[in-house]
Amino acid sequence: MTILLKNGRILDPSTGRDETGSVVIKDDQIAAVGENAACENPDEVYDCTGYWICPGLVDPHVHLREPGEEHKETIVSGTQAAAAGGFTNVCCMPNTKPALDNPALIDFLLDRAASPEAGGVFVAPVGALTKGMGGQHLTDLAALKRAGIVAASDEGFPIQNARVMKQAMEFCFQLDLPIMAHCEDQSLAEGGCMNEGGVSALLGLRGIPRTAEEIAVMRSCLLSLNTGCRVHIMRVSTWGSVEIIRLMKSLGAPITCEISPMHFSFTEEAVGEFDTRFKVSPPLRTQADIDLLLQALSDGTIDCIASDHSPHAAHEVDVPFASAPFGASTLEAVVGAALTHLTHTGVLTPLQTIDKLSSTPAEILHLDAGTLAVGETPVAQATVIDPNFEWTFDRRKMSSKSRNTPFDGCAFRGKALLTFCGGEIYRDADFPEEERYKSAEMV
Amino acid sequence: MTRSLLAIRHMSIDDIGTLLDLAADFKRKVATGEPLPQLTGKSLGLMFFEDSTRTRVSFEQAASHLGLRTANFAASSSSMNKGETLKDTILTLRYEGLNGLVIRHRESGSPILAAKFFGGPVINAGDGAHEHPTQALGDAMTILERKGRLSGLKVAIVGDVEHSRVARSNYWLLSKAGAEVRFVGPRTLLPESTSHLRAMAYNDLLSGLDGVDVVMALRLQKERMTGGLLSSTQEYAKLYQVGKEAMRYAKSDVLVMHPGPLNRGIELDDFAADGDASAITTQVQNGVFARMAALYWAFRADEGAKVKVAEAAS
């Protein structure tokens, strides 16, 4: 079967390609890319005039909630949401119930992700660093690696003991596994539910001081520098964290970091009247932080964007603010938020935007993804984006099982309309089929 | 038509004025034995998820004066102990036909959630560290009686402001009325940021009391402090007790207030608590009238800004 993506703006950060052209997918593989790419008798033709053709997007940080919390999301619904968001590859976090701390669970996860009802995207598992996420005893990391993890993490249960983390890094260095670090000092953060500042004082809510994140970021960077272990710092939210990362990178620490769309779209003011849709960890900060986070995106200090997709069921979030769980269901809003707040505002060029959404996360996690180059990926992965499409995010139209999203009602400019992983796995309702899609049968 | 009373922060100075007028009028009527307007046939749920005798009894008294039937819910016997969510509990009360709800809850923002689902007037009787509107109304009433005005007064709120809903509600009411509010306390017990709660912060008691007209001492909330915010109550008392010596720094006719219950010898000494400057007993009395005003204002929203108070019992 041959698919032709015709006449779009090809944005491939892995090769630096930014030109008008076409992409040919033949028998699930990228067969040709570029100005002169063409094919005879394609089975399907998508007219991509005015659209971007990008490598399939890669999300390094999602919570699929299965096993154990299937009322929030399942591997099937989560991967469907990923495809709807333009992603062909997601890294799923280990803080499930039970945690992904043994190879059998990794096998289970990969099995489910490959099932026909699932979204058709690749799921790269991230293993637990410690048994049961207890922060004490290391898991059998070599066995987990053989089972298929691409990284290890303490997500959701940040390791508080520096010695445990140092030893974890020593093992991961040896196994060439990056650690995705949840940077939070719990002695400072515990009991807090939003940024410690003017709004928490106003609402009478216990705050989480920024130092809770920054102290832990500094620790992770120093240990990374010391052990040589690659460390990816998840969810930076403060200007202090960015300064620390910039400094430590300049000293040679093998660190990378990510930002979630929540943290560049909203400040703590968005909490408003105790709106639990804006309860995230780390918490939303101030405009001063956003200004410096945007700068850090521009200058490359922040390497990539991650959704931190954290679905929660409706009855779990309709509670008083301090009791509500942290996190939002964000997979389907990432592209809209990134294009609206980063590309169209000039913080990032289109190529840089796609780099942060695809090529760089793929590189950090050593995934066979994030590129449109021929022969580089086991299966063709491409996302077609209309960068100028204006739409309003509507939570009622989400594919995710959970609708806890702060982006409901947000006006976006830019939407992922088509997702290809092998063949087409997602076609958005806003893709104008009549004018732009032709299949061989129709002719 | 009805309305909720959730936070002084949300209210206009006009509404606050109406409530204070109502409260003063009710006080006068009760003293002279004139008939009070009756909210006949209406039922009021008193949902107290936190221990409270004084506030609950105060609301019961207020409800009784206005002819409201009350139904009491104590936290210990609540269905929420069986795992029911707050939302479902509120909906149950709604469908059981309660007309109004008074709610006290440990978590800030709970009354706002309750108002979303209850479908009738909700009165906040204290939510976490957020607000305690009827306390502030009663306190303002007391200040007005003793000082004749609110505007232009200097008020020092001393103690654990960070965890205090009384401090916040009073800050809002007094600021909206044109008073100057100061927070006085150790750094660990004052809000980290005053960008949204714009009061001058003082860590030194004597500077904080300099020239003030009113001192409000807050209860040292032992149950709300976890780990290390203070070394000992003795140290706190040495630094922040409002007593005879400290009062010399305030104006000579300074008013001393405390929302209760009082930790004698810690927040106030006997001179401050029992002397002529103290308005504590008046605060307790006025609490009932402030709550009557709150209930009436909430149930009778259709009567517009100036509520007709001369209404005979039906």
C-alpha cells in the first residue's frame, strides 16, 4: 500500500530539512521525502498544501494508568488519545498499581499497546527505579532493560535519599539507561497544593515553595555530573530550575529537561476560585517564571515538551482543592498549546517547535522515531499539522477516558489533523476530507 | 431568590454595609423585644465538619431568632465517614429538602464547592484558612460600636495569620471599609507573599502595635501547625503576647479583640483580656446578630440592597 502526503512544508529537525515537498509511505515505510518525492499510482493521496509534514510526534511523559487505575485511563484509551494528539510514540510512566518494577509487567504493557483496539502508537515503557516505587531498593534494571524499558524513573514517588539515587545512577550509567528524574524535595513540598505565593496566601491554601523543586533539580544535576549518568529532568516550572540546569549543562553534566504545556500556558492566577483543573505538580508559577521558561525554550536550555498526561476521573476532581489529585489530561492539547503559545508568538520557529515535540525527545530516549529520513525508523511515523487552523478545545470531544483538562475552552491556532504510524492511525474531524483526500478506489 | 455568603473577599462594600445595618437593627430589636422578621417554613442545615461549639451555637441562636428550623450534622457521625464525597453529601441534603446550608469545613474552598451543588443559600462558617465571613461581620460590628467608624482606623492582627481564616476575612472587610490593616507575627506564621493580601507585615510586636486603634489577637492554633513553625508557646508568648506592656505602644484607647477560644497567658494576659480595653464578650454577643443578618440577607435576596427590616412576624 502506498500513501502520498503531497505538497506540504516538510519539517524534519533530524536532518534540518525545512522545504516544500512530499512524503511517500510505501508498505508502512518512508520511501521518499522531499521536493521531488513522488510515486506512481498511490493508493491514498493527502493534499497537504499549507500544512506541515513532520516526523511522528514523541511524548516522553505520559501516564496510561494501566494496570490498576483503569477508571482513569487504559492503555487502549490513552494510546487513542495520543494518536488524536498527533503522537506516534509515547513513554509511559511506571507509577501504576502495581508499579512497573518487573519484566512481566513490561511485557503486559507492550502487549496491550500492540493490540488492535489500541491507538496504533508505539509505547516505550519507563521502568521503576526502585521496587514498588518505595525509594529504597533498586529494581532489577538489567532485566527491565531486556524487557524493553527505555529509561527508569522515580516518577510520582521522588527518591528522597541521595545515596539511593546516586547508586541508581551508577547502575543506569552502566546499563546506558537514562534516568527521568522527578525533582521534588518532599520535606518542603508535602501538604502543599499550589505555588507558595500571593494566590496561595489569598486562598488560604498551603503552598509548595519553589525551592522544593530547585533543591532537587540541583541534586539531580550534581549527581549526574558526578556519575556520568544521563538524567532527564521532568517538568521544570521555575526560573531557578532553568538557571541551575543551564549552569550544570555548561559544566558538562549529561542532563536534559522538559516542560509541560501547563507550565508555559498558565500562571498560578488560573487557580481562580479553587479550580481543581489547574492543580498540577509542580504547581503553576508566576508570569516572571513563564517569561524565563520561554527564553529557556528559545535558547535550548529546555530540550523538549512533554504532556505529563495525567488523567483523573470526574468524581476524583470534583472535591475541595487540597484533596484533589495533581495533574491534567493533556495529550490532545499539546500541539494546540505549543503552536499558539510558542510558534505563533515567535518563541520558537516551526522547525524548533517540531524538534521539541519529536526529534529531541526521540534522541534523548534513543527511540527509533523523530525523523522522516528514509530507512531510519522501523515503521513510518508522520504527523500532519495545520499550523493556522483556529479551533477551541472542547473537552467533550476528547478521546481520553478522563476529561480533567485546564485547556477546555482555550482558543488555539494550530492543530494536528493526521497521524501516521505505518498507515493512517488518526484522521481528525477537522481534516477537510472532501477536498484533500483521494483514495485509489475513489478515482 | 436567595444568595450565598461565601467570602468577604467577593463582597461589595454596599453588601457589607447592608449586613452591618441589619445586624445592628436585629441587636436593637432583640434588646427592646420588638418582633423580628421570620423565615417561617424554612429549614437550615448546620454542617460542621470541624469541631466547634461557639460558632455552631451562635448559628443555632441566630436561626432560632428568625424562626428557622435547624438540622445538625456533626463530622463524627457523617456519612462521609462511610466514604461518601462532599459533593454527594451536599446533593443528598438538597434532595432531602433543606432550604439553606451553613457549612464549616477543614478545607479551603469547600463552601464554594457546596454552593455549586446545593441549589440554595450557603453560608460559610469557616473553611480551612480561607474565610470566616460572619466572624468578620461580627467583629466589624463591635469595632463600629466602640469606635464609631471603620475607615481610617489602624488595625493590627497579631498571631498565626498564615493559617487564619479570621485574619483573612477581617483583612478584607476592614480594607474594603478603608481601615489600615497590619499583620504581626513570626515570619513562619505570616503569609510568604503580601502581593494579594496587601497588609504591612511586622515581625516585631511593638513596632506592629505602634499607634494602632484596634488589636486583634489570634488563637495560637496548635492543631494547624505541623512541625517546626514555632519552638514553644513560651517563646511565642514572650515575643507576641498582647499584654499591659505592649498595649502602651498602641493608642491609649486601643480596643483589644480575640475571636476565641482564648489561650489565656499566651495570646493575651489578664489585663488585656479582662480590662476595659477588651471587647471579647461583645464579640461573642455580636456574633449572633451578625449571623442573623447573614441568614436573613441570604434567604431574602429578592428584597434588594436595602432590606425592609420592619417586618412583623407572620
